[in-house]
Amino acid sequence: MQSRPEVSQFENRIILKNGEERIISWRNNVVRNSEGQANGILSVGVDITGHRQVERSLLKSRKRMQSYLSAIDNIGLGLLVVDGNYCVRDMNKTMIEWFGDQRGTVCHRSVAGLNKPCSYCRLTSVIEKRDTARHQVHSSGGRIFEIVTTAIDNQDGRVSMMAIIRDITKEEQALEKIKKLSSALESRVQERTLELEQKNKQLQHNKLEIEKKNITLRVLLDQQLATREELEGHMASRLKKLVYPYLELLEEEAAGSQAKAYIRIIAAHLDTMTSSFVKKLSNPLWQLTPREILVADLVQHGKCTREIGELLNISPRTAERYRNTIRKKIGLTQKKVSLYKYLNSVLSSP
């Protein structure tokens, strides 16, 4: 009692009968008698266990909130708290880096540089209706922000607006580039499509022109064929009128049978000049020699191997060899078809 001050205070822990631990805050007062001598101490203990638990809980909440704020800073989000009077109550580190420490100032003046609330501000609606709003803001510096606002309750019972802000400038610039590239690509595709359509039209026009030319060519070929047939007919007519009579006279005046045979062959050849027989014998696929063509012509006129040898002044064996070569070239080998019938049935047909 002598060493203590008149009033002192301290805390300690006590154990109750049931084993529970409590925290007591003690206030000690020295008690004196009428003569002023200290004769006792009055100690008043207050159970502050709950108070200390609340303090610990608040400390944990602050640490947890601080970790949340650090996470928001780490991902580059800005956090701004504004009260109903447009006063900035709090800003996180990211907001301070963007706009400087504006806590305690009017937001539209310090942050936006305006004398009145921003046109996009949602503070009144958020506080009064407790709405959640989302919008974009283009700053004077060319930066673009996406803002999400919501209402929060303060410890004093008033309502403030909390805004979470994200800088989307790079994203919007990238999106704008994509839009420009897409527009350019679409324009290029349209140009290319137009070019292809024009080329297609040109191809269709060329096709029509080719078809017209083909029709004209066919007409010319038909006319040429008709002219050739007309010329062949005219030639045959003139041969019959001007040449055959002399051949007949020459055959009558001929001395031997061989000479008469030659004259008849000449007449036969004159007949074939206006037919397709010699042309068919001259088919490049068969590759007949001139002598083989002559032998085939004599076979077609019914001459036997001996007669062919006499007319061409060759041996019958040589004439037979020519016949076999002709059969091989025109595909009659190992076929039971006479060369005479084949030449008259196939080559003599129109």
C-alpha cells in the first residue's frame, strides 16, 4: 500500500471454478482513514474477455482486408471509396499511382479536374437505390477505364460508394486494331469476290464467244465438205464425159490382155479418186506402204494372188507375203475373214 500510487490499473487472467479463463481489467485505489493513512486498497475488476476477443477479431479482419487490398493492387485494379458528398474517403495503392493521393478531396475536382460531378457518375443512384453499375470512361489522357460501382456501409452508419476500376486501354486498342484488320480483310474479300465475279463473267463471255466460233467453224466445215463433195462430183462427171470414153477406145485398141487389164485398173483407180477407199487404206494407224496399198486395191477389185503378181510383175509368193502383211496390219491375223470380204464390206462403206 505504501509503494502504490493513489490510482493504478492493470490486467491479468484468472481461472474460474469451472476452469474457464477470463481477462480482468483492474482499477486499484488506495483507501485512507480519517487521519490520511493508507489502510487498504479498493480493487474494481471488469471482465474484458469479450472486448479483447472483438479486438482480435477486428485485427484479423484488418489483416484479411489488407490481404484483399494487396491482391487487388497486385492484379492492377483501382479501388476508390467516395461518400455522399463526393469526398474521397479512401484509395488503394493502384489508384494513388494513377491519380495521386486524393483522399479527403472532392473526387470530380481532384480526379477528373471538373467543377461539377462527372456526366457518367452513378454515385446518387448507387447510394440511394443501392444499385450496382458498370460503365466505361475515356479520360482526357486517352486512357480507358472500366468501372464497377456498388454501395457499402460505413461504421458511422452512412452509405458510401465503392468503385473498382480497371484500365482497359490496351485491350480496347487491341480490339480497335482487330476491328480495323477485320474491316480491311472484309474489304479485301469483297474486292477479291468482285474480281472473281468479273473474271467469271469474262470466262462466260469467252465461253459464249468460243461456242459462237465453234458454230461458225462447224458451218464452215460443213460448207467445205459440201464444196468438196460438189468438186468430187464435178470431177467424176468430167472424168466420165472426157476420160472414160478414151479409156474405152484405148482398151478396144489394146493388143494384149495384160494391157487391157492395166487400162481397167486405171479406170478403177479413177473411180476410187472420188471415194473414201484409198483414204481409208492410208489410215496412219495401219501404216501401209504404197505397194501394200496397191496390193490391197487389187484384192478389193477381186484379183487373186497370181493375177496380182502378173499385174505388178512380182512372184506369187511375194504377192502372198504382201497379203499376209496387210492382214496383220489391219488386224485380221488369226481371224477367219477373207481380205477381199473385209475390204469390200468395211473399207468400201461410207
